[in-house]
Amino acid sequence: MEPTPKSPLLRPNASPTHQSTPLAANLVTALSNARVAFGLTLMLAPGAVGKVLAVPMSPPTSAFIRLFGGKDLVLGELTWFTRPKVGVERTEVERRELKRVLWANVAADGLDVVISGILVMTGGMGGRAALLGGGGAAVYAAFGLWTLSCV
């Protein structure tokens, strides 16, 4: 005999559900879409990205830009597959998984900000690249924290 939610062997709230607000669902979806779009841009057009950042292009630089794009693409897809949907109840386990994914987004962006700062201080990154790269990562981190506060 299989236990059911009403079985005396299980706590009555063993798997509570949570319904996402439209704001939370839209924020997670927007973060996911932005990450995927940014990741694809970095992967498919590293030369254009290098020009915007005022970075001298070489085959290794192009490869590194593509690697960063891969990171953003993976984070965006992971966020997409854990995103909440309005009107659909989610278990607490699913909600915790979404929060883990969002924290991974914030951590990756926080590291990008710190690394950009170190590179600027050591002369390894120019001002424009730091402003767009590190500043962009700071915006993504703030957006991720806001999204976390809503889910």
C-alpha cells in the first residue's frame, strides 16, 4: 500500500505548494531571456562585442569572449527550465531549486564584478571594458537579487 498525502505516516504538510505572483514569474523569465540573448551574442559575435568593449581582438580573446557566452547561455537555460509559471502551483522543493539557480546567477555576476575590479586595478582591463563588463555584471546581480526577493 502506497502512502498518500492523507496517510497517517506522512505529515499533512509534507509537500506544501506555492503559487508564484505574475511579477515573480515575469522577472525570472526576463532574467532567463536576457541571459540567453547575451550568451548567444557573445558566442556568435565575439568580434562585435570586442569592438563595443574596445578590446584588441585576437583568436584567444575571441575564444574567451565565447567562453563567457557559454556560461551565460547555460545559466539562462537553467533559469528558464526552473522558472515559475503564473497560476501553476509549485512544491517547496521546486521553489528551493529555483532559488538555488537564482543564487548561482547572482554568484556568477558577483564574481564577474570582483574580477573586473581586480583587472582594472592591475591594469589588465581598460575603463570602457570595465564599465560595460563589470557594470553590466553588477546590473545583472542586482536584477537577480530583486528577482530572488520576489520568488
